Amino acid sequence: MITMMMGKKKKKLFWLPAISPVISVIISTLIVYLTRADEHGVKIIRLFKGGLNPSSLNQSEFNSPHLSELAKIGFICAIIALTEAVAVGRSFASIKGYNLLGVTPISFRIFWRLTKIEKLNLRIKELVKEKDEEKERLNGIISGLLAEKEKDKVDKDAMLDTMSQIEAMLTSII
């Protein structure tokens, strides 16, 4: 991202976003070499036999319990590779002067949609929580009103008893 911004600000550095992955590999290799990380457990390839590797298709197992994890890892690697390829393509397109402002990489679109879906899920959870809180509040109000109604009924019954006693006293006097 930083190299992309630098390439946009200074047109002479248009090539920087395209070679930034290679630069990161070179820098990490130099750090491993200068710190002698091989003496601290980092494996370093010493001799490399050239040529093509033999096919390992006959060793593939498609009934492994780890197949779903491998598929997820492969998908993530494919998205990263696609993002990198789009970045390189955009860098070379900027050399030719193509306007790519309206085009976003597919992986960015996927990430953007997943982010929107996650935000919607969080909002739905908030709404459900608010609905539950409102339900609890309304249940409290209803129980309070029912208690008031019962109290009023008891008060009414007591008042009717008192009225009947007063009426009985008045009829006995007359």
C-alpha cells in the first residue's frame, strides 16, 4: 500500500509497486544471512539440484481428514496471488497511462463484501439485543400494571365492604 501511494505521488517511481514483493524477499533473505539465523534453527537451502521436479500426482490423497483445511489454504493463497497479479498489472498499466480508477481488484471486492456482511451481522445482533431489551422493559411495565390492577381490586373490595357496613349502620338507625 505504501509503495502504491508512493508510485502515485511521484510518477518517476511508477515501478516501485511492481517490485515491492521482490524487494521484501531480498530484504528478508539479507536479514537471515546477516543475523546468521541458520545457526538458530532457520533452515537454509545449500545445494539446489536444477531441473523439473518429478510428478507427485500418484501420491495425492483426496480422502484425507485435512482436505478441507488444505482447500481453505489453497483458496487464500489463490486470492493473495490474484491480488499480487492485479497489483503488478495495475503498475504496468499506469506506465502506459491507462486510467484504472474505476476498477478494483476482485479480491478487494470479495473482502469488501465480506466486511459488509460482517457489519450487517453485527447490526442484526444489535437489533435483536435491542428488541430483547425492549421486550424486557415492556414485560416490566405490564407486570407493574397488573400489580396496580390487583391493588385497585383489593382497594375496591375493601371500599365495598366499608360501604356495606356504613349502609347497615344507617338502616339500623332509621
